[in-house]
Amino acid sequence: MRTYGQYCPLAKALDVIGDRWSLLIVRELLGRGPLRYTDIRNGLPGVATNLLADRLRELEEVGVIRREAAPPPIATTLFHLTPRGEELRSVVRALADWGAPLLGESVGGDVFRSDWVRYPAALYLKDTTPDGPPLTIEVRTGDEPMVIEAADGTVRTRPGPTQHPDAVLAGPPKLVIGVIAGKVSLSDATARGLHYEGDPTVLGRLQPHAL
Amino acid sequence: MRTYGQYCPLAKALDVIGDRWSLLIVRELLGRGPLRYTDIRNGLPGVATNLLADRLRELEEVGVIRREAAPPPIATTLFHLTPRGEELRSVVRALADWGAPLLGESVGGDVFRSDWVRYPAALYLKDTTPDGPPLTIEVRTGDEPMVIEAADGTVRTRPGPTQHPDAVLAGPPKLVIGVIAGKVSLSDATARGLHYEGDPTVLGRLQPHAL
DNA sequence: CAGCATCCGCTTTGATACTG
DNA sequence: CAGTATCAAAGCGGATGCTG
């Protein structure tokens, strides 16, 4: 393993998880739970399969992930994060916080997975009315619908459609994410092609940072 | 610039500061302030000079650093962090936090700069008696002496010797850092070659996590 | 000397094909 | 499904040379 050879905690961390793709693998496991090899690869368009195999082996050696034979009837190996790997959540969050402003400059052509609305939802949304009734917003962008749920003061995101959403956000990722993050106003976004159903105020309940 | 091509804040951040050496350059500027090209290179043993020039240009393009002609009599260009670059402090801190446990496994041969005692000092020390008299500890390891100062409830680290330190820590980096981080007891460390002067209890005042 | 640019040998990466 | 094998291209590290 290539190393910086410095007695410094930052350099040591980068020795271990600073290689290309490593943190994105961790992101996949943090966001989606234990995954199969193929699932990870599908989440990382452009990764070479041999390189993915290498990275998984390295991450296993340093104790970030662990492979486990899934019980029947799955009969495949699942890649899990170890507790030590879970601790990378704060690292991923810090990097994602810092990188969020860069999304605005994206011109398109970037791959997008609907799973990723979890990030802006987790970073920018908060239930400002925790005592209010449960709230569900269906988000349709990318490959599959996602649902943002607010209940008991916390905001959660999960895949799948929902029965009677209080609002529906549909359109290209940039607009959807822009609206969720409060970077684009709802009126601007709808004028630029966003489809919105439901009471516009329900979104406002979740956007304390939108001003 | 090579890019992951993903519409994801983590991927975007890694596109920009995920290349080899980039975050270590930021570390140098975060820890030591504006620096000359040569100073940065000296802080990064092993970096190829053309690669350093490349990285500095890239970091400048993405708005992380800024080069500025220093006023006379210095007559050289200084590399500064921009406000956007300063925001990487939380990223560096998260990574350093995560990487700190890896220092224990280091076998030696790693480069060490005395500047780096700032990290364990900042991470593991806290003034448990903010109303007490000011406290200074001189640390002698690596190339130059450092001083850890506690006053008004905060702990600061700066280079240079001091006049009448309450304690002196001298010896190899692993022992010095181990003691500061509370991972090695003072008695163990002195038995293994650490030189300690002064009242042993002064160190205890700064180590709330040492137990 | 400070701040690079050029060249060269080596390693890593990315794309594709193939296998148990 | 979960990789290994192969190979061209890009990136990296080290040495050296150039310019103010």
C-alpha cells in the first residue's frame, strides 16, 4: 500500500481511505446498508471491476468493511461496514457539506441515482413543527421514487412510492435537489420545468435554512 | 481534471480535493498560515515538484487557495487559503479524528514535524481548571520546540521555546504524542525513554479524556 | 534561491474480455 | 454473482534543467 510516510493522523487516514473510489464505496454502504458486489458496482458507474475488487480487499484489511456470507435463501456474500467504518460517517458528512455548493456548477451529464436525494434531505431539511401531523413528500427523479417523511421531529428518506403524499416533487435532479436544499425557489423551479403537486407550504415546514 | 461524473456532493468534493497531496497542502496552510512554495514542499516530503505545482494550480482554480505577491522586503509569492479553503478545516479535522487511532500502529520511519503536536493537543487536551493560573508546557520533539499554553480555559499550541515552563516533555514523537493524547501513562513513557521535567500533575489538568 | 517545466521509468487506472 | 486476466492510457515519483 502506498503511504505518505508521515506521523500525522490526517496522512494516516488518507493512506487508508484516500485512494480513488474508497470513500464512495463507504458512501454506498452508509446510505444503502449491506450490499452485494454487483450492487456496489452499479452504484459506482465508471469503476473498473478489478479496481473495485482491490478496494474492497484493502478496506477489509484495514477494518473498514467486512464480508459476510448471507444466510439462505440469498446465498451470496454481503459487504458490511464495521463499527470502525461507520465512524467514517462524520468524514463523509463533512466532505459532502463542503462539496454541496459545487453541485450548482454541474452542467449535466453527471450520473444521478434517486437514492442521493437522501443527502440534501439529511443536510438541509428539518422538521420545524415537530408537534405537527406526519408529513410525506414523494420525490420522483432519477430511477425510482423516494419518500421524504417527517414525523416526531425527525426527517427520514426511504425508497418507494407512498399512498397519499402531502406533496409530490418531480423533475430533473438539479431542480429537485435545488428545491429541497432551498437554493431554488419553488416558483422559479416550476417555471423551469419542475412539477409540483400539493400545498406549497408543506415544504416550508422542513426548510429552516431556506432563507 | 478527472471527475467521478456523479451528481453527488461527496463525489464533487472528492473531484476537487480528493487527489493525492491536495488535502495535505491544505493541512500545511491551515496549520502554518500563508506559505511559500518551498515551505510547502519541505512540509511534504516525497512530493514531486511538478506535481506540487500542478496541485497548487488546481487548488487555485477551484478557489481553495490564492497566490499573493508578498510585500517587500519578502519579495516572493505566498500561498493563502481562501475563505472557501478555510472551510476545509472541518473536513481535515474529521479525517484526522478518524485517523488518530492509526498512529499507534506506526512502526517508525515516518517523517515527523514538531508542528504536528498541534493535532493531539487540539484533540485531546482541555483545561479542566479554567480558573487556575496560566500553564505552559514545553514540548521538545522533532525539529523545533513547541509550547502548549493553557489560559482562560483554552489550550493553544505555538512554536518556540518558553522562559519558565511548568513542565517539559522531550523524546521521540510516539512517546510525546502518546502522553499528550493520554494513551501512554507518564510512568510508562519515562521508562521507555521520555524525559519529563516538572510537576506530573500539571499534565493531568489538561487531560479530561485520559481515563 | 524561488518557482516552476521537462523527461523518464514505474505504478495505477479504466475498459474489456473471460472464468468458476 | 463475484470476481481474475490483460492491456493501453493516464498519473505518479525522482532527477534534472531552466528562468527570474
